[in-house]
Amino acid sequence: MKLYDSDWAPNPRRVQCFLAEKGVTIPRIHVDLKSGAHLHADFARINPLHRVPVLELDDGAHISESVAICRYVEEIHPEPPLFGRDARERALVEMWNRRVELGLFSHVGAAFRHGHPGMAVAEQPQIKEWAEANRPKALDAMRFLDRHLDGRNWLLDDYFSIADITLLVAFDFMKAARLSCPDEYGALIAWRDRIGARPCATAR
């Protein structure tokens, strides 16, 4: 297997965080997004959507989308389980992962893609008003997550899962989107402090 990824984009980082928590290493092929390497015809044969990450299997098949890659890794390396240990947990992990994706992650992404000058060429049309509209939505998502995390170690109480990894990547990507977590969201900030001691926190 080999993994096509990038050093700075959030979804490749999500896979690297997942691999770090699993203790799994997969050979990496760097795709330079800043130079437009993902737009070349050679990469289009790997992923016609021109996005990273992409996992290439030994039989030549390609799996794109970060959560799909993580699910494959979970199947071949089941310990420690990060998608849930039974039917109930698996459903709750899916619920919280989607809540973070559709809440914080999507709004941070929109604020970055439509508000950062460096994305003006890639995001056509770049709509600055859409970036500004998503900033309060990101704050609403942080408020919701802060309330939920109050009294909990992780999104699923004391069980660490891919949902926490998704939240970590979204939280840290706020800096690129010129967003920050308000000091009043103490439970969310404490969660970020806790996750800082885990292998995923330094994965790149």
C-alpha cells in the first residue's frame, strides 16, 4: 500500500492522526498542492476529483475520502478500535463524527476557502460574504461542542474515537481560517489540552 497525501491540508492530516493512534505506518507519496500537482493528468488517473488523501492498495485499487481510508485501516488493523466497540458505540461515533463534519469542520472550511487570499485561484468563485457568513456558524458549533464536552473526556465520554480526531483537525484548522476558540468555551479548550498528549496531536 501507499498513501498519497499532503503535509498541510486537513483531510490528509485526519488520516495521519488515525494512523498515529493505530500505530500503523504506510509509505507516503507527497502531493504538492501549492504547485498544483493534484491537477496533473497523472494524479487524475488516481483520483479524478483531484483531491488527497488517496490510499493505493496492493492490487492497484484506489480509495479516496479520508473516513473511507480510515475505515479500511480499521478493518485490517482493528486494534485499538476507533470506530466503536459495539453496535451502540459505532452508531454514536458515526453521529458525532458527522456532527463535527457538518458543524464545525464544514464552516471552518468555508471560511478558509472563501476568505483566505491564497485560495482565490483554487476557489472559483471565491465569495468573501460566504466566508463571513460561516464564521458565526463555526462559533455556534463550538458552543454546542463545548456544552457537550462539559464533564466528558472525549465526545463519547471516556472512549476516544475518530470523532475526536475529526474535531482535532477542524479545531486546529481554525487558525488557517483566521478563527479562534473563545476563552469562555472552557470545556472545549480543556479537551484540546487533553488530546495534545495523544499520538494524533503531532501527526503530520
